[in-house]
Amino acid sequence: MFVLFEEAGKFLAGRILSEADTSLQVELDSGKRVKVKAANALLKFEKPAPAELVAAGQKLSAEIELDLAWEFASDEEFGFADLARDYFSADPAKPASTEQQAAALFRLFEAPHYFRRAGKGRFRKAPAEILQQALVAIEKKKQVVAQISAWAEELTQGQCPAPVREQLYKILFKPDKNSPEYKAVVEASRSAHKAPLDLLQQSGAIASPYQFHWKRFLFENFPKGTGFPAVQAPAISDELPLADVRAFSIDDSSTTEIDDALSVQGLVSQGGNGTVTLGIHIAAPGLAVLPGSPVDALGRARLSTVYMPGYKLTMLPDEVVQRYTLQEGRNCPALSLYVTFDEATLAIRETVTRLEQVPIVSNLRHDKLDDTFNEAFFEAAQAAPPAGIPWGVELAFLHRLAMHLKAQREVVRGKPENFNRPDYNFSLDIAPGREPEGNEAVSISIRKRGAPLDLIVAEAMILANSTWGEWLSTHGVPGIYRSQASLLPGVKVRMGTKALPHAGIGVKSYAWATSPLRRYTDLVNQWQIIACVKHGRTAALAAPFKPKDAELFSIISGFDGAYSAYNGFQAGIERYWTLKYLQQNKVTELTATAFKDNLVRADDLPLVLPAAGAQGLPRGAKVRIRLGDIDEITLDIHSTVLERLDAVLDDAGAEQVAEEDNESEIAAGPISIAVDLNEPADDAAAAAAAA
């Protein structure tokens, strides 16, 4: 005697060895013996053989028309043998054959939209309206499966269907893995045996490598687009006194958000008495843009200006920026820090913070003045005050002061700041304000870190940020601070609301407050500082953000993530333009410096890349490398060491290179996408296609 039984949703058949009230011992054709619950034994038979019954039942099952079977089935609960008799037998009193009963069981079991299971071998037919809904869904599923196959075929033939193109970045980075567009890419990649990125690029889905990087960034960070809604820049209602100063800013020619300016009063050479007052003047949008206002909402949504070669996305609309920027020829509302120094010793005597209107006399552009105000100029100015050069006397004092402030910070740091690696300026042959396409001619120029004009501005801003950070703390007003516990390896800069030391800069506390048009944290801190100016000792009661304010922590968290993403994009897109520079100038060899593992850093370009043959070289070793192929999608380029150019590096040189490792660019690698070709095939889709 044989038995057909169900085990974990599958039908098996075998010979009965023994039988009890609640179970059977059954031997399968494979020789394996299993214990079967009596309730799972659905059909006992003497012939044919088990394997023959299952094969015959499956073949006959495919011939059963489900619509007809549903019509034949009883409206009450029934067993599979009942349906087999009604469907196959001409004589209602005569039972169906064993093969027909097995066929009915298999067909009923695989059609839950027609027949609902009511127990082992028992079924009830679905209500007509529910069945119709299910059939419509199945037909729709068939159409989707057919569409997926058609799109996959197009992709393998080198053509990209419009729906896939429109969903490209969602498919790659934040996919709905049940969407037909995603499934088409997976199916095409599998059948073509190609990586998804390669497949999509060859099919034309990726219009250009530059657009790929740009659109990916926008998808992840600006899903609603980069435009601003129409807003009105609010006017500053405060009646502000006019400062008796002549202020000037120092920025790049491309800078439109002029946040800061400087003034110098009281120099002996200009009739002073030996007491010099440095004015650090910061644009004051915080006087008009209030927390919770429409303009504030725009700043908080974007959190920072995004910079890239040839283009930028400003934190605030241009019409808002132009209302508050420190434009030359205007009296501009400003938050000013005045620091009084002894001109001879440069000792600080007093600091005062004011809200006022500041006459901006000049917007200096350092890319046009670096050749004039170079180290030789300032060295000569120590012997004799410069004559006939606009702002020469003021800048000479400011450079001397900057060197003094830097030296004081380095004492706190415990070692000098390292400016041996240069900064790089990218220039694209493109009209101002026009979005790059990725094929523009690019030039890359080297600018030494710590150039005199940069140093002047940097030290003035550090002085303001550290002074105001301490000032907020003494008033009991929270701010957004950047701190670093020590210079030990692995100790990172963190953001928080407490005035903690910043070991990397060498100050007691450091609150970003000097770029309120470009960074949202600076605007937040400006609101807090304004409260201190207006309310003094009671500022903590009037400041927009209170100690342990959850909103302040939320801002820090959001800014940290956005700023990191923006900087990462800037580094990546600068790498793209560096690779374009190599292509456009047909550069095939470079001199480079080994610095970690098998990585080298180009000496005259902002480029880190792996080099075969660099393994085992000491840090700081100079080499000549031959460049390999460039992948503009992954931003990857490999190289091979041709020769070593220097003698053995001394310990001091190796230590210097090691110190720079933490601020190095990272070599590109494979882009991480969310398309998983190892996921199991969609059984439901396959079943729908077969139904």
C-alpha cells in the first residue's frame, strides 16, 4: 500500500511500512524513511507506483481549467476527491481515478485565488467578486512581468527605456526593489553578465560621467531641486549707529557672499598713539532673519553653501544674500568685534562687541593681489612702512599681528601648524553662474597654504570665533562649538554646545560665527551673540536657544551630516576635474610622494592614487609614476612606479608626511550601489507569468 502526503507545502509519495492511529512510517523511492502524521496522509493507493502517480498527477493537473473547476465545485466545503469526481467522472456515483484525484489535489493547492484551503485536502471556493479581483491582479502582474522582460531586453541591446532612465538614481542608490524598473536592471545585468553601472552606461542611461556625479549628489541631497521659492529678504529694523571706520574685505573674485571685513585704527604711522584697534566686521543677517521665518527655513533646509569648481549652490537665495552682504560702497549692518592691541607688544588690552553700520570701502580680491602682497612685501614692510599702496599700511600691521597670533596658538598646540602642502584653485572655461556640463577646459593652479592674505583673514576669524565662543560661555548662553580634545591620532573634531578646547587650533573654545551667509551654524551663533549684545547679563533669558535645547542638538546633527556630504561631493568632483585635466593635457607621467600602503600623492596636483610598486616604500619617498586608464564614473586611476627619485628619507621628513595623512584626499574606489544581483529571483513573478 502506498500513500500520497503533504510535507512542508510539498507533495510526496511512498510505501507504507507501518501504520498507527496518529502516524505512518513511510519509505520514499530514495530509500529514506520518514514519519508522517496521519492528518497529512491525503491519499492511499495500491497502484501505480508512487513516482508514477506524482508524475501522472502533475501532467493531468495542468489540463484542469480553473474557471471550469470553480464552476463545478460545491459552494460548501469540499475535498479534492469530490472535485475530481465532479470534474472528471461522467457518472457522479463513480469516484475519479487515483491519478485524477492527485491531479485535482495539485491543481487546487496551487490556485489559492480560486480555492481557499480549509484543512488538509479540504477547500472552499473563493467568492466570485474576490476571484475577479484576484484575476485582475494576476493579469496586471503578468503585464508587469512582460514589461520587465521587455525593458531588460532593451537594456541588453544597448538601449535604455525611458522609465529606467527617469528612475536611474533611485534604482542605483535608494531603490524600491519591487519596482519593475529595478527588476529590469537586475534581470538585464544577470542575462548580459555585466555590472549594473557598466550596463547602464553602455545603454545610454548615464548621459555623461559628470552628470552622473552631479545628478547623484542632487538626488541624495536635493531631491526637490535646487531652486528657491520666492521670498522677501526682511529689512533690518534696528537703528544702528554708523561706525567711524574704513573697512575692507579680502575674498576670492568668485565670492558673492561676503561675510567678513576688517578695519584698523590708531596706527602710529597714521597719527595714532600706539594703541591699535582691529575691527572684525561680520555681516548681520541675524538682525532681520529670525528663527522660524521663511528665510530661516531655507537656510535650515540647506545648512551650508555647496562649493565645486565653476559653480556653487548658495545656502540662501541670491536676493537675500545681496541684501546683507558686505558690498563695497555701502554702509552695511554688521556684528563687529573690536580688539584693542598695544602696537609694540601686540598684547590685547580690550575687546568690545557692537551692532552697527559699517562703511565698506573696498572688496579686495586675493587672487588679484597675492602677487603684490606676498612674503617679500611684508618682510620689507617691517623695515619701512609701505607707501603709495592702498591698504598697504593696514595689511602690513595685520600680517605682523597674524604671525603673532599664530605663534601664540602654536604654543598652545604644542607644535607648529604644517602648511607644506599647497591649496589648489580650479578654473573652468565657463560663463559665471552657468552650470558646468563636464567637458569644459579646466586649469589647476597652486596656491601655497598660509599665503599672507589668507593668513591675515584666517587669524582674524579665529580670533573672532574664539573670543565670541568664550563670551557666550561667560553669559551662560549656549552656542554651537567645534572642539578637539587632543592632537593624538584618531581624536576627531566634534560639534557640541559646550565651550571646550580645540587642540588642533590651539584655543580655549571655538564657535563658528563668521560666515552667517554661508553656514547655518554661524547664523545660529549670531542670534545668540546678538542676544548677548542687546541684553548683557540677562541674555540667557532672551536668546533664541536655551541651555540643553533639543532644537540646538537637532541643528548640530543635521549640519554635521549635510556638511560632511557637501565636502565629500566637493572632494569627489574636484577629483573628476583633476582627471579631466590629465586627459586634456595628455599627462601620462607624474612625480609623486609615497605616504600610506600602496598610495601616492601627486606633487603638483590634488590627486591620490594607488601605484603598483609603491608597497614597502617609506613615507615621503619621491617617485615617478606612469598613469594608467581613467574611469570617470568610479573616479579611479591606477599607476605604476617607474623609478624612485630621492635618497632614503630622514626621520623628520617621514614624520611630517605621517602628520599630513589625516588630511589627505582618499583614492577613489568602487562606487557602492544598492543593486543586488545575488538576490533570489522573484518566484511570484515567475508564477504569475506561468499562470
